[in-house]
Amino acid sequence: MLHNNRRWGVSLAAVSKLLTATFLASINLKGIAMKKCDPRPGDLIVVLKSEWSCLKDGELLRVCEKPGWIEEGEAISVAPRHQVNTFWGPHRGAPDGIKLEYMSTSGGPFMQLKPDKLEGLEMVGMTTDRFWRWIDWPRANGGIDRMVEVTLWRLPLLIDDHYRNLVEHGLAVPHA
């Protein structure tokens, strides 16, 4: 069974990292330039100018999880970083490289960003951000914070179609 990864004594995440590293190494040998091209769950995006009423200019967005894999070119789910709290860890205990890790973001509001709304998005570097996980077993007051290194992106303009529709119909004033 595919979901029974304990049979082999490794997590699917570890296998995925190994295969990715092997693939990237083979690309490097061929002299092809590599770059991370899409934000992944957990990443942060600093928005220089925001049309979305829930996010001020210069604030951060959290890239949130979606069921299954995020494919290149697929819409991503985002939320203002200061309004969400994200669980990232196994169902119980600390990450150990064997147990599968899950992500779940609480709070909101959330926005779906399609690739055409990410024009000008560029990777800035790495930063650390706060997530939480279970200390041992899920229970009241059983969580603990953990700092994780994530990719930081910069987006020149966060487009909000609802805002633009309001401006078009004279129901909102355009930003200066």
C-alpha cells in the first residue's frame, strides 16, 4: 500500500527530498540553471502595494496548504500573515523525519491567487517564521511553537478583482 510508509522505515517526505535532490543534481550536471518558481505552502509573500482591503501595503501573506500537491501554474491560497496561525507537524509529537507532517492554517480571510495575479513575483531569499505543532498528543494546551525556515517572496501589486469591479462601477475610489 502506498500510504503505509512505515513498512520501509522512511517517510514519504524523506523519499521525496531524496528524489528531488537526485533530480536537481542531474540537472546541475547538464548545466541547466535552476530556480524555485512557485511559492509553496508555508512560504511568505511581502506585498508592496495591496488592492485587497484585508492587507495593507508592505504586509505579509502566508501561502496556505491545499489538499494534495500544488502543481506549477495552479492557484495558491493565501491569507494575511498577522491574521492566521498555522499548524505544521505530525499528528502527534515532534517532527522526526519518519512521521508524515501536515499543515493546517486557521484564521483568515483567505484569497485564491491565480498565476496571472502573480505578475512580477520574485524570490527574495529565506526567512524564519513561526508555526506550531503538538508537544506529544493532541490535547488542550498541548501545542508548542516551532521556527521553520521558509522562502520569502516579493509581489509588487496584489490585484483584487472585487475592488477593481467596484472602481469600474464608481462604487470605490481608486488608490493613488
